[in-house]
Amino acid sequence: MSRIAAVTSALPSHRYEQDELAAATAELCALPPTRRALLDRLSANAGVRTRHTVLPLTGYRRLDGIDSVNDTYIEHATELGERAVEDALRQAGVTAEDVDLFVTTSVTGVSVPSLDARLVPRLGMRPDVKRVPMFGLGCVGGAAGLARIHDYLRAWPDHTAVLLAVELCSLSVPLVDPTVPDLVVSALFGDGAGAVVVRGANRGASTVRIVATRSELCPNTHDVLGWHLGPQGFRIVLTTELAEVVERELGGVVKRFLADHGLQVPDVAAWVVHPGGPKVIDAVRDSLELPEAQVATARAALAEAGNMSSASIVQVLGKELAAPDAEPGPIVVVGLGPGVSIELLLLERLG
């Protein structure tokens, strides 16, 4: 079984209260009073206290078109990603030259060469490191990247892998004719990065190991959540069906996954849930009939930094593994994203 050696998060230095961000969005978008009132309600109900942005709020006025937005993404995603990976390697006691597989996931910008190619020389990784850039997975990308690393390390138990999830969601908030879904995004999403160092079964001991993974696509749901690329850049595709799909589909998928390993929902010691928003967290809780305490870490992560898309599950995982009073036993990671896609990992925390 592969072993988690370190989990870290990196957040931009610009941190704002939720009401500050709502006021800035209203000004940047020149919202009329009725729309401003709607944004204020969305912001108040988002379950978010603070979020981080890669630019100071005044810096967003200088963004002009998709080219300047994407250039800003490449510059700052590279810098933030470098910081996250360096912290994870340091925490794991692993050098950059030890890394055999480097998986990156991001959906809030486009980079060719990919972010991993830009980061390999900056981090000091070997030129022959295997690279897997993952695009298009959205919020599920962090869980999917970690799962694919485990699948790889089953075949290469002497190898070491690194996952980087980095998202600059603030660059994707449209400033022209925002729709209601756009306003939801502006009230919910934040910027950040997360990194995980995972080592194969033959590469030393760890208190947390990955046991198994499972991927599932919910049928006929590809229009429920995603991106649409237009003249102003990416625009969110988000419908009210998302929470309904999660509540309807997730329970059965998780129960079948656990049954394959002789487990049931009550046997799970901790749940690492993507903090997609209050309604999404509610849907996970209700679908699995969990007590509220089992989704408290996801709610805390949402309040602290908002929904950081693929980087959020790394943040929640880090919080859970760092809990001083955590009980040993099974841990289930629940990733959710466009598709609607579900990505599950079964972990085991040793006593």
C-alpha cells in the first residue's frame, strides 16, 4: 500500500473578509442595487468567513481580456505551486531529486508548457521525472490525482510521487454581465494550492496509508457543473441539481466501495469531504446519514478559505491528518466535480 508522507496547503498573502470581497465584486462588476442585494445574500449564506486572492482587490481592475488573465494565472500559479511543493517535500524529508512521478491538476487557467514542466527545474526535480498534467477535472481533480498516484505506486512500490493541485479561482470571476451562477462563484470560491507527497510501499513507514480507490461518473449529469469558454474567458456552468445529484447518487457508490473491503459507513473513523458549498456538504452528510461532526472539518475549511476547487480536498485532508485527537481506523476521501464525477479513496490511519 502507498503511504502519505506529507500534506501541505499554500494560500496567497491577500486575505479578505467575506463582506470585503462582496463589496469589491459589486464595484468591479458595477452591479445594480437588486443584483448587489442578491450578491450580499449569497455571500452571507456561503458558509465562508475569509478567502485568499492571488491579487490585491485593486489589481483585478487591471485585468483586460482572457490573455492578461491567463498570463497572470501562469505567473502566480507557478509561484504558489512551487511554495506548496517545497513545503510538502520539506515536511516529508524528501528531496526534489527523489521524486519519480509529478502529478499536477488545475482548471482555472491554461499553460503550455504545463505547470509541471515549468516547475521541474525550479524545484530541482530530475529531468527524467514522469509528469502527468491533469486538466478538466475541476473540483474533483485533487482526489483524482491522489487516486491515480496510488494506482501508479502499486506497480512501482519503490517510487515517490508528488501531487500538486493549484487553483486561482478569483481570476475566473467575470466582470461583464455576471449571471446568477457567476455571483454564486464570486461568493464561494477562493485561491490556493495543496501538495501531497506519497511514497510506495517499499519507501519507509507512515501512519497513513492508501488502501484503495474508486471512480464513478453519475449518468446524464455532464451539464450540471462545468466551464464554458467564451470571449471573456471561463464562465461557470452550475445548476441547482448538483446537490440533488450528490444526495441521490453518492450513498450507493460509497456503500458499494466500502462493501468491497468488508466495511460499512459506521466503520469509518473520519470523512474527508470536498467543501463544495453548504448545500453540497449537506448532501454528502444526508446521503451517507452521517452525524454533523463527521463533516465539521469540511465546513471549517470552507469557512477559512472558501471552495478552492481541486486544492480544497488537500486542505481538508491536511486538517484531518493533523487533528491531535484523531482516532486510528479507516478514512474515506470524497471528491466531487464536473461530470458529475465522484472520486473515492480509502485510507487507513494506524494507531
